[in-house]
Amino acid sequence: MSSAPPGGGYGVMGMRERARSVSGRCHAGPRARGGFEVVTELPLEAQQREETAAR
């Protein structure tokens, strides 16, 4: 049985994998005052490399 939600996505797991693929980080979890948050940090160097490669 898959843990993927209906619709076939992989949610936070997919976001973490994508962030790691460009040397970034992704954290997800409950907030101290309730709710849930996802924080992703992506390096600017990856964006600059992609823009240069697209030219």
C-alpha cells in the first residue's frame, strides 16, 4: 500500500528530494502555536546556473 495521497503526488517527500537535488534544504513539521509549516531553502547559485544553461 502506498502512502501517497489520492492524486498520486508525494508531497513533502517530493519537495525534500527536489530541494536536495540543487543542494537545498526542506523542513516540514508542526508549528509551536499549532498548524503545520514547510520551509525550503534553495541556493541562488542553482538558479543562476539554470539561467545560464538556458541561454
